[in-house]
Amino acid sequence: MAAHVEPQPTRVRLDARGGMEPEAIVASLAAHTVPGAERTDVEAFAHERLVPTALGPVAVRVWFDRDGAEVALGTEDPAAVAAVLASIERWLDLSADLEPVRQALGGDPDLGPCVRARPALRVIGTTDPFQTAVTTVLGQQVSLSAGRTFAGRLVAAFGTPGPAGLVSFPTAEALADQDTAILRAAIGLTAARARTVSALAGAVAAAQDHGQQSADSRGAGGSARAALSGNLPLSRAELLALPGIGPWTADYLEVRYGHRDAFTPGDLVLRRALGGLSASEAAERARAWSPFRAYALTHLWTASAYAVHVPVRPGLGARGSGPGPLPS
């Protein structure tokens, strides 16, 4: 019998168009890291996660610097490498031209100082739209720390062990199969929040099944396209029809799914950053920031909630030494 040979990691350099702000990215990732499924090393400016592909989850370690990112992928398969790199580029907003953003927001009295402080700030997206949707629901009306705790419990109870010592976030189908009482007990949720998670999982699983059947009937690679998608297979109206999902959740997910004029006027951190405006006043204030309201939101979030956790490191230059080896 031939010995099993572990795939060798692939290392790739991904440059960000016009640079990036590594402190802001690492601070945001650290604030949202899902225990068990992800790891963030603030000192090393590195982050690890499993990126879903049609060929299975791929472990990645990303090290951030001012020019972009060094990436180590736990696979040599060309199709998997291509899928993961495309996902990472969308996740980190690497191809965006930020000059129009700076021109549009730099003269604003609230945003100008933020833009000058972090001119290469990018909007962080997602590599797993379903995970982002579920963790957003888990984080409703609780602190970031509590949301991470709930997400970690969910992963521990229902996730699947993956490469690099990480656990894959449970699929929509896996969560849809769970009774809400089991979800509530395993995660520590209220009955209402458990129903929301269950309803979301059921709706996504049904939409994915319908999409796969349609792709199969056309002889197309639907699962591969689904793995590369940056969105849920649900419309905004379908999301809002689910119990426990309101405008803030739908707005926030649009930001994370790459809609660069998306905005969350009801967000408490945002409203505080704007001096205590109401949601309607924040929406009116943000009209001047269109079509880059997601960037405006990210600037205000970073200045108000994230920047204090990872101070600027002047010595963090361009094109660092890159990440260490992926753990076995």
C-alpha cells in the first residue's frame, strides 16, 4: 500500500491595488475570529481559515503588509488554488481602485480625518457567505465577544474537522437538520434566535438544492460556481421574510457581500461615531457618501471600534517575509 503524502503548500503573493492598511484588517479580523474555525495572530499580522471550494475546504494562512498579502494554501491542486485565490481577492477587496473613494470622501468633515489616517482602507468581505450570515445573526444585539462565543460553540457542536487543525463551519444543510431545541442547548441561544438560525439554514439549503438541480439539468458545474459565489442564494426580500432578520442584518450582509454602496443606518457604533444621530438622520447624512457608503461605514467602524486594538506599527513595511508553514 502506498504511503499517504500530504499536499505541499502553495505560496502566492497577492498585491492590493494602491496598498492596504494591515493594522485595520487584522483588528477587524481579530474582532470577528470564529474560535475553532479561524485563528488570528495579531503580533504576526496573520490570519488562518478554511476556504470552501467545490473540491473541499482548503486551509490558508494570510500575512498582511502595506502592499498586500502573502498567502500559503494547503493544496497544490490548480483548480482549488484558482478558486481560493479568487475568493481571497474578493474577501480582501484587493482589486478595488481606492482613488475615487478618497476623492469622494476625503473632503467630508467626518470622514476626511479617517481617510487621511488610513488612505488604503478596504472593505472586508467574506470567503463563506453562509458562515457570515449565521455569525451575523448570532451577533445580533450582543457584544462582539459574545457573538464569537456563540459562533465557537456552534462550530464545536456541528462543524466538521478539516485540515490545519481547523474546523469547517457547518453547512446550511447540516444546521437545517437540527432541531431548534438542540441548537438552543448547544449554543446557548434564546428560543427566538435558535429559530432564526434554523430558518436561515433551511432557506439557504433549499435555495442551494434548487440551484444545484437547475445546474444539473443544464449539465453545468453549479457546485463549483456556488463555491466561488460571494453571495447567499437569497434575495434581500427573502432574507427579510425570515423570522428574526431585520433591516440591519440585511444591510450588514450587503456590505460584507461586496455591495460598495451598502450602508447600515441603524448601526449603533456608526450612529455614535456620527454624534448620536438617529437611524433616519444617519441615512440622510450618508447620502453625500454615495456610491461609496460601504467604505465610509468601514472608515467610521475602524476609527471607532477596531483601531484601538492594533496600534499602527511603523516598521511593518511592504512585502514581508510571509507566513510560516501551515500546521499539519
